[in-house]
Amino acid sequence: MPVPPFFEPSRQARAAAVLILFGEGPEGPDVLLTERAATLNKHAGQPAFPGGRIDPEDDGPVAAALREAWEEAGVEPSGVDVLCSLPELYLSYSEHRVTPVAAWWREPSEIAPGHPGEVATVARVPISELVDPANRLTVRHPSGIKLGPAFRVRGMLVWGFTGALLNQVLTVGGWNRPWDEEHVEELPPQVANPRGRR
């Protein structure tokens, strides 16, 4: 299932970066995910890769991704080996041009939410849980629109941009296992419309 369509960036699109951080955890290979605070105005309560806008003082997407991972989850940049930057993706609904940065956690550091008002949870999610067919589903908006692949892991429903990108990365990495793509569930109301907003 491909990443949802991305269009030509508008002139107002803001540059951003996310860190796809793999490591060797106690339960085997894993990837770092955060869950955004439920009080945020945008994407409240959604799981995501650490990341955010590229600031003027950042030396490009890699520096921004590492900075955000430190600020959001306590990831020490010195313990991270950057593998590559993936092609930029344009998200029309949020007006961002996002560069995913793949990295290996050579020396893992202790993690915890860095901004309680922005980040509710940080978790190292084992690849084995992500690719377990029992944890896979396709999500649908209450309007009836299918939103793409999702994962139900560690008390989180990982969907949207993060779910689609994670699905592609697991496929390219050769980890994905066959799963029932026709298992469709509607987004819970608090997820589809957090705090009464679209």
C-alpha cells in the first residue's frame, strides 16, 4: 500500500524533517516513536516520528531531525549514526515539505518526553510487533475515505503520514509480513476529530 499522494509543494510550504531511528532493543530491532500531547492544536494525540520544522540555525534536515529527537525524546545525537536522507515528501494538508532521515542508534540513551506540553509518550517499538499481522489494519475516516495502513502497538494507533511512511520503510527493509489489508476500522471519534476539531 503506497504512501498517500503528495503534490507539488506550494510556495508557502515549510521545510521539516523527521528521524526514523532504528536500534537494537531488549526485544530485538526497534524504532523510536513519540505520541503528541492531546492538548496540541494540530495532530493532537497522534503517534509520530520525532521531528519538526527546520529552523534557520539548523544545518539542514539531518541537524533538524537530530535536534528534534533530542528535544522531544532525550536522544543524544552523539550516539546516533545517520544512514541516509530519504526523498522529501510534501504534505499538502499541513503545508510542509518533510525530509525523513534514517539512522541507527549505536549508543542508545535514556528516553523520556522532553516537552510535556508537546509530547505525551516516547516508546521504542519492536519491529516484531509492528509487522505482526494481528497489529495491522487499514483505517477509514468517518466520512468513508480510506486513510491507509495503520499499526496498533503499545497502546497507540499509528496512522496517517507516520503509518504510511513506516509501512514503506518496513517493506523496503524486508521486514513486512503479509497482513489483511481488507481489515478496515473506522478512526475513533477522538482520533478523527480531537478536541472537536478537524
